[in-house]
Amino acid sequence: MGLRGIVKWGPSDPRGEAPPLPGEIWREGVACVGRDRAPSQGGKERQGRASGRLRKGPVMVPLGGKNGLALPMKEGPRQSWPSDGGSRSALSLEEAAKQENGINGISNGGFYKRPFHESFEQAPMYVNVLTFVGFAVGTLFGYLRDFLRGCGLQKCVFAIEREEQKDFVPLYQDFENFFTRNLYVRIRDNWNRPICSVPGPQFDLMERISDDYNWTFRFTGRTIKNVINMGSYNYLGFAETEPSAIKTVGTVLSKYGTGVCSTRQEMGNLDKHVELENLVARFLGVEAAMAFGMGFATNSMNIPALVGKGCLILSDELSHTSLVLGARLSGATIRVFKHNNTQSLEKLLKEAVIHGQPRSRRAWKKILILVEGIYSMEGSIVRLPEIVALKKKYKAYIYLDEAHSIGAVGPTGRGVVEYFGMNPDDVDVLMGTFTKSFGAAGGYIAGRKELVDYVRTHSHSAAYATSMCPPVAEQIIRAMKCVMGLDGTTQGLQRVQRLAENTKYFRRRLHELGFIIYGNEDSPVVPLLVYIPGKIGAFARRMLAKNIGVVVVGFPATPITESRARFCVSASHTREMLDKVLNALDDLGDFLNLKYSQHSRSSRPDLYDETSFELED
């Protein structure tokens, strides 16, 4: 069954559910969340309009009492008990579309207006076996090295605990210490590489070497020039130095100085901050926004202001550390659902509604769903239409982190809300950062004016953190005006389109070469699976030898069997740069045997038809 609209259930519901008790109401919900397509052979290629199964009717939710913390979020329309004698009727798709209109009249009722394709192909079994064998061999040699150190036979320099510190509480657990000492140090040279230029499509790298097996490093004084940058989040290319940017930012620097030296609630509220916040609200299509000086703190310091004890947070299992920290600091109960899995989310929502709080069984004061627009380690895009449908059905709230998606997806770079053609009002809390697409620093919280005013008053970041530096605010304003076309040019839109073209081209070519890549084909974050731990260091070193800078990631940042290289595509990458990277990957994939994909390139077109689906019966 495809989507049939919004269903209203009456007292004669054949499921035999009782009418609402005094003090309770029926709340109207979306009829279903689409369907699953069967996984393709040899992998988990998820393709289709939705990932959920049929879910009918509203949910009976006790009103509870007061809403606890005075978070000003909309409750939504309340569905009174029908007086039609208990008949069951389904609204037509046209009627449902009228109720679910999004930006420019685009309906949200059909969920997806074009195919939504994400690939998470599984590696062959032998690769998983070799991965575990690689970790086992590394661990075995690690214990052997520890034994030799204990016997005084280890000749190389290593970290030794000082006598006066032996009674201190250890900073790490035994295994963490062992892992760092014996496994991470072996390939430590592939991280924390210092650059000495603007992080544009190419950068200069300071050469360094180690004389003690990566325990310490020393600089040689030489510089590696023109390294292709495939690791920075410079999605729209605003990190480069441009004469116009230097001039405008320099003017603000001479007028306001480098810092504000105060908080937003004291003397740190400048006209530049107000201008930036008004521009962000206009860009997102919401009532108000507030800017913060640090992207990480935008999550970690604001979530505790929105929820607290007696509230429930439902978080994606792959949420960013800033979201995890903010959730833990809030004091709310935290439950985790499977990554981008609306079935898992709905199960938790049902349990929360039915059972309420532990022990007391009282209704939750608030239920907040934490999701990200683009997940930075997986390259996947949130299934926002389905999650919004569940949010409306169960009367929860959505906190959307668009750190990697704002500016990077959507026809005009307005993030996943625009990408899916949805109404910004469907998302209760819009969060994003200026550190990626806009080449600056800081973050924002946006939404209804009541919400933003509440954050201004209760946010720890507003009360205690220093305000955003004026030159940084000016850089964001300049970049955002460029994207919006307010500078009188189409350069911003061209950047967004060029990023989309580069992303599709790079992903398509990697797939054709036989690599396993994760994520949505519209995501500029492209994880290439390496799997075997011994290949992580070799991959990064050989790519650098070809003047290509990449980011490699392994356990414990990823599952033990999913070590990867993460590429970040930029609008400033030329086709020649991407081809050079692809040619190097082709050679290295053969040399290290990294072409694990068992699927040939599918016949789907590169560019999708923008028309809506014809929903099936």
C-alpha cells in the first residue's frame, strides 16, 4: 500500500480500541510511512520513498498536566472525537496535500518527490574475516610489545609513567591505554597534520617526520605544495581568500575590533549580530534566529535549555558528539533508535506514549527527536518527511542539526528542509553551523519567535559564552548574501549547483571503479570503505605521496569492521582535480585491493526527474 492520506478512526474501530478516557484526546496522525523495498543481493541498498511500514490512525495520548519546562513549541491541532456515528473515512490525497503544503505549495503528503537512494553495501564475508584477523594480529603484537617493555628489552622510546604520578587516577581505562599505545601510535602520522595556507581546494602542508615510531614529530622545514584538499568541510568554497571578502571583513575589523569581550546578555550584543540573525531567519524562512560563537556549543549548551527531567530524548544512534553531550547534560531520559530507521523510531515513540515515564507512568513532559540533516561519518541524509509524519502523529518535537546540510543540499542551498520541499514550520528547532558551507565559525538556532526568545533567556551559551567576533559575523553575512543572490549576482547559486554536480560525478565514478561507498548520492560527504585496519595508514600515506590530502577514520570512531576514508566534495574543486583524485584512487584501489563492491553501476539516470511520484494503490 502506498500513502492514502490522513485516516480518522471512530469509536467503531474494528481494532476494538476504547474511546478516550476523561482528560484524554485522540490526536490525528498520518496514515502510513510508506514501505520498504527489498534489499538488493549482497548488500543493503535502501531505495524507495520511505522506510516504514503501514501505520494507521491516530494515537490516544494522555494530556498529562503542565508541560514542565516552558518551551514554547506548537502543540498542533487537537482532534476531537468524531460525531459521525463511528464511520471511518480517509481523506483524499488532494485534501491531505492541502493540509500538508510545504514551500511554494509543494505537498509534503507524498513524502518524496523524487527517488531517495542511499547505499550501504555490505562487504564480502572474507573481508570481515580479514578485518578481525588484522585487529587480532595487531592486538597480539601489542601484548608482545608490552611484555618486552616490562622485561626491558624494548629499544624504542615510549611513554613511561612517572613515579610521582603512579597513585593518580588513570585518565584512560586499560584497553583504551593499550589501544592508544600499541595500535593508534603506529598510524598516528596520518592525523593532526599541520597546514600553512588557506584550506581551499588546495593547500600547503608542513612536512614532519618521526624518529621514535610516531611518539613524537619534528618539522623538516620543508612545505608540501598544492595538496588537493579532500578533507575540509569547505562545501561552497567560501574558505578561500577573495579580494571582496578581505575588503569587507577588514572594514568591520577596523570598526569593531577582533572580539566583543562580553556575552549576548550583557554588552556583547552588536548590530552585526542582529543583522546576521535577521538574515539567517530570512534565509531559512522562519520567524527568528539566534547566532552563537561556537558550533559545538550551539548543540551542547542549548539542548539542556529545551528539555530536562521528565522529558524524553529520542536520538539517532549515530548522532554527533555535540548532540550526545547536550542530551546528557539536559538530565532528560535518553533512548536511541537505529540510524535513519523510522520503524525503530516509531517503536520508541509508541512505547513512550503507552508506558510514559518509568515507575510513575506519568506522561512525558516533552518528547524531543534529535536528528541530523547529513550524518558526517555516513554521508546519509535524514528521512525528514517520514520523521515529520511521526512527529505529527505522536505529537513530539524535532531538533534538526543541519551542520553539514545547510548550504550543501537543496536547490538553493537551504538544507534538507528545502531538499525535500517541506515547510520549515514542520521542524520545531532548526540548528546549523557556519563552519562548513559559509567558511566561518559559530552556529544558530532558528524557528518560531517564542522559541528563539526562550533560548535567548535560558541558553547557557547566551548567558556565559562570549559573543561571535564581528569579522566572523561579517564573513557569514557576506557568504549568505551571496548564496541568496542579495549581492546582485548568481555566484552563490552557481556554487550550490556546482557542488551538486561535483558530488554526483565523484560518487558515480567511485561506484564505477568498484569501491564501496556509503550514503546518499546527493551528499557531499563520501565515505569510502577500507575495512582492514592495516590499510588505513597505507591508504593515507600513499594518497599524500600523490599530493592528495584525505581523512581516514577507524575504530573506535567507527564500528570495528567499517574503517574508511572520508572525502568532502567542494564546489571549488575543478573537474581536473576530481579526476586526479579518482585516477589515484583507481591505482591505489588495485594496489591495496580495496575494490570490494559486488554491484555494477545501476542503470538509474544521473539526474532525476523533479516531478512527483504517482503513488501506488
